[in-house]
Amino acid sequence: MANLTTILICGGSCSGKTVFANLFKHAMVLEMDHFYIAKSRMVPQPDGTFDYDAPEAVAIDECAKAIETLRQGKPTTIPVYDMKVSDRTGTQVIQPKPDDTFLVVAGIFSFHEPLRQLGDLKIYLDTPREIRVARRMIRDVQKGRNDIDTLAWSITVEKNHQKYIEPMKQFADLVIPFSYNPVEFLQ
């Protein structure tokens, strides 16, 4: 199997990265969410909370190693991360299928180094804040969180979006407005 063309998809939290990544045919999708570090390894903020929307919350180098192996068509072992408990719960072996020609990597930090240099094509999903917040409300309720907690956390998410994600748009080969209505996907 020849080297897979690597497509990086970046955008804010709930910008539609996974939905968009899954539109590709003959592609293996790798979600960066698997590479969040365990809460026990994170440094709490002064108020005791943890910031999952900062680059330090993700093992970016570990993700890069997995990409380097997968793009050669070889299997690799990645973590299994459980968002409900904020911890890694095991590992899984993943491998591209023989007919895959693309490796699509979706994540809020997919344009951060060393990942950025691995992308053959870098796509930034430019989704309006109000749509990302609405999608986050739907997603977080499905994960067992309440609306008040989600709205409160949205302040931190959006602050970090401006600091860590929005500046990455400059590295995109393609910027796509991605504003599907989240209610369409509730069925």
C-alpha cells in the first residue's frame, strides 16, 4: 500500500470536523479526541477545573506518531479516551483498509506542530460561534451534561478558540464555511 494522502481538518469545538471527515470516500478517519491525556496527568487551573481546550490537554506528538504509521498503511495502537470520565480507558489497534487512499485527521489541534507538517491538504472549517455553541449544547446533553454547565464552559471554549484555533486558519489550504443546522442530525 502506497502512502495515504493525509488530510487535516481543523476548526473550533463543534465546528463539524467529524461530520465533514466522514464525508470522504476511501478514507480512514482518525479523531484527535482519542489523544486527550488523562485528567490525572493534567494540571488544574486555579479554580480547580481542567482546561480541555488547550493544546496541553492533547498528546499531539503521540498523535503524530500514529499518523506517520497509518499513512504508510500500517497498523498502530492508539488510546481509547472516554469523554464522560475524562480518562483513557484502554487501547485499540487501528489500520487503514486496503482500498483507503486518504487518512483524514479531525481535531481542534490538527494544525498544531508537528501535525501540520504531516498534512498534504489542510482544511479549516469556519463555523459561526452561535452554531458551534448550539451543536455543543446538543452534544453535551447526549453525554449527560446539563445546559447550564455547557453554557458556562462555552466561555472557556470560545476564549481558547480565539487563542489556539482561530489563528490556525492562516495555515489552511482551504477554508470552508460549514454551517449545517444541528437539528437536522438529531434523528
